[in-house]
Amino acid sequence: MVPVGASSTWVASVLRLAAIALVIVGFLGSVSTDSVPVVTISAYSVLFWIGVACAVVSIYLGIFLQGVD
């Protein structure tokens, strides 16, 4: 059986990697289509904001789970 801290750390790592990928794809896609990721509602801006949300959640999990060992 996997300890609780190990599986939770894995989730935080996956979210961190997803955040990096989504923010890069969303930002580069928005720049290449001449739109701004902060203002417009397009597929690329949605990817950008999902990436930001993944980053915030992974930071929260990293802080929250630091004392779980």
C-alpha cells in the first residue's frame, strides 16, 4: 500500500508539470493568434488559465503536505 504522503506528492508533481505545459501552450497559442491570454475568451486563454489554476493548486498542495511525513 502506498503511504498517503507519497501519492499526494505525486499528484502535486503531476499538477506542476501540467501547469507548466498548459501555461506555455496557452500563452504561445494566444501570441500566435494575436490575442491576449488575459482578456479574450478563446481556447488558448482557457488553457492558459487552467495552467495557472494547476500551478496554484500544486503550490497549495506542496505547502499543505509538507508536514505529512
